[in-house]
Amino acid sequence: MAEAATKTFDLSTMAEDVEDIIYNISPMDTWAFTNLKRKKASNRYHQWVTDVLATPAANSHLEGDDATYSTAATHTVLGNYTNISRKTVEVSGTADAVKQYGVAEKFAYEIAKVGKELKRDIETMLLGAQASTIGAKASARVAAGLETMISGNRILAGGSANTTGTTPGFSGTTWAAPTDGTQATLAESVLNSALQASWEDGGDPSIILCGPSVKRQIAQFAGAASFAGFYKPNQGAANGAVISGVDTFVSDFGSHKVMLSRYCRARTLFCVDPEYVSMAWLRPIKYEALAKVGDGSRGMILGEWTLVSDNPNAHAKVQDLVTSV
């Protein structure tokens, strides 16, 4: 066969075929950052006060009896340090000027990108197990996360078999980080115990927040199994559906929305009362253009915030869950 025709394999000047768009599937579903109430902080150490009512008791007195008095209980003062979170960008003048696939202006694109990254970083810390620290000239202040703050209503997934998992809680001015213990699969009774602990202290834990492996464990509860499988609504007139998940868990203590989180630790489940957790901002997130150095542009997105668990006993957690099913 003759090979006279020029083939594409012979070309050295063939133009590239690249779509003029950048595909980024990194998730942005930040439940805590998006939904927590906002407060104003006025110092690098933000404090708040908690209190409880006396335990209910029989209350009967003599007719015409004189009044007696008791010393009022002291309040509990909690606090958390503000955390400076930031992202920076530096782009040369040439990089900003050349034509690029999917990017009109490189600097503007990168600023928008790191803004999203900053939001995810803060979400990870809001739900995290880090201790709080005052910091120093050469070390950063750190805000404690929700997992660290839930020390009263903590349920161990492994029960009595868990001899190492702890959550020390608040002491002095800081929250100590939890320590991990023996892991176990989530049992329905364990989740109910966590919800009950929150409810008994006055909470309304309407949100169950967990990672994907724990949510799959909830879907394996006996109650969920009776609804699992294939069904056809409207006598088969509509398309069928496979039921293999739980989005709402109804317990003796209310109805609870089961929310997936990509940012909490995979071994932890939260039972959250949204009324009693918030963020306090010393400096709301904003963009600042930084001084140019040579032929380039610099910018920074920065915010200073802290987590406020208005009353930690309104919430509960199950710690030390297995991370695979």
C-alpha cells in the first residue's frame, strides 16, 4: 500500500486540544462553618458563662413558715483562644499576563481558590480534636475544636473494653486534647445513650454529624434494615429506588438529621444542639493586597476566630468508632 499521504503522525505543528475550563471536584460542604451562629469577640481569649438549674426535688413547706436561704451556686466560666487562619498568593506579572486554559487572570483565580481552601481548613478545626493553646511570640494560638470540648457527654464506642480513650475537658484557661482508645463498631444502643445524655442535660441534639464509614454503620441498624431494599412507589408507575441509607434517625429523644461531614475525624460521631454552639470572630475573613515585591502581585485572605460551645453539655459524642465497615 502506498504511503504518500501525509499523516497526523508526521505533523510537528498540530495545535493542542485542551478544554478551556478547569475541573475541581474538591468538596465545599462545610456544615459547621456555614451553619454555626456568629458572635463578636473583642479579645484574643474569648470567654462565656454557663449555669444549670438545681436538680428537681419535692418542694413542700409549712403554712406561715419563715423563709430559709442557701448559698447560690457559682457559675462556670469557659473560654477559648482565637485562632488566626490565613492563605497567601504570589503570582508574577508574566504568569498573570499569559493566556492560560481555563483561567482569565491567574492571580484572581488563585485568590478565589485559597479562599475556599481557608474555609475547609477552618471547618476541620471547628470539628477537630486539637487542644487550645495561648501561643507565644514564636508559636501560634490555637482554638480548641468541638471534639475536644465535649467532655461530659462522651460515650465510648468500646464500652468498658475501652481503657485508654479520654477527653480531659477544660481546666484553668485551656481545653486538653482527647486521647484515642479501643475502637468498636457503632451500636444503636450506644447512639441512643449519647442522645439521652444530651437530652437529660437539657439539650436538643437535632443534628447527628459523622463521617461516611460511621453513617454506613447507622444504615446497618436493625430498624434501618427493615426499610432497606428495592421499592416501587405509586403501584409501580414511577421509577423504582434502592433504599440503603439513613438520613433521619428517630429516637426516644426526638428526630435527628444525620449529616455527612468530610472534615470531622472518621472515628467520632457528634450529637449537636445547634442552639448551643457558635463561632466568635475577632476579625472576620477579608482579603488584603500585600506590598508588591518586584514584578509580581501578592495577596492574603485572613480571619481570626474561635469556637464557642455555649454549653458543652447540650451536645454529646461517641468516640473511638471503627473507620471501616
